[in-house]
Amino acid sequence: MFLPLTFAALALLTATMVLLGVFWERVPLRLRFFLPRAALALIIIHALFVVTKWGTTSSRLNVLINWLAVAGYELLLVLFARLPPRWLTFLSAAILILPLFASSIIEPLTRIFNLGKIDKIPITHGLYYKRVEWEASGNSNSGVDLEIYYRSPLFPFLSRKVQAQAFNASQCDISAATVQPGPDPETVLVRCPHWPFQPPGNEEILLTLQ
């Protein structure tokens, strides 16, 4: 649903970073000192979030950090392309920027355009889940991702993604999909009831927390 808008925004961001590189010498000296270091710091923070599965409890802030890390990556590539020999560094930068347009990078960026509020629904002590609705590109199929998080008791603004389960509208009534405590503390039960026109019952999956 938001893929075309995300591609357009990423293309605009890329063009902005290229223009910044073209006029880099006109950028104030203090800003030229600060921007590359801030770019590197944002890339490291986002990489740590991805590797450890930790992040902030705010979905908007997480995706904003993702966008800023992408902008920082592009800025570093643009500055790299300014180094001699320029024909080689420019070609290398052009190749290294292409993976940003892969679906695995684009899909998380689309969430910045999801203007609906993503509630944090408690499951049990220290655990909560988010309902992230989606619509498949190119067809009318839609669904929901149920993302389960553990909130740090020491730093309540941080949480770690411990499981996730997706349901599509052809399987069950995604508007009624929920996450409940499992039979033991290391599991949760994900449940999505069937539509009225389907056989009675639920889609149920017992997930082990990671």
C-alpha cells in the first residue's frame, strides 16, 4: 500500500544526499565535521537494533532511526564518491547504494507512512504485542503482523522483539487476532478466529519466545 510512496521518498532522499555531496564545500565547516560522525553513529545504533532485536517502545521512533540510518549511509557513500580516483569511487558508491532499494530494506521503511496509532497491548508481566496491519502490493490481500515484545524492567523505554506471527485475511478474521499467555512463561498463544463463512474454530499457533 505504501510501497510507491516509500520508493518515491527514498529516491528524493537519495537525490538530496547527492546534491549535498555536490555542494559539500559550501556546507559550514562545523556541519561538515558533525554530519559524517552523526551518520556513522546512526548506522551503528540501527545495526545494533537489528542484530540484537532491541529497540525503543515507540514504533515511530524506531522507523525514524531506520530512515536516518539510511540517510547517513547515503551521505557516507556520497562523500566516499568524492575521493580520488573519482571514476572508481563513484562507480563503487553507485553499486553500494542499489541494495537500499531491495524489498527487505524498503518494507520496514514503509511504516513511517502508517498514520494509524499502533497500540501496545499487554499480554503478561513484561510482555506486550503490537498489531501491524498490511496490504500486499499488487493484489487485494491484506493481513496483520502480531509482533511480541519484552519490555526491559530497568529501561522501560526499550523493548526486544521476541516473536512474531502473520495472518492474512484469507485465513481468518484478522481484526480479531490476539496474543494470549501460553501454558508456560516461555510461550504465547496466537489466535485468529475463523470468519463466519468458514468452519467454526480458530487458527492457533503456540510460539516459543526467543
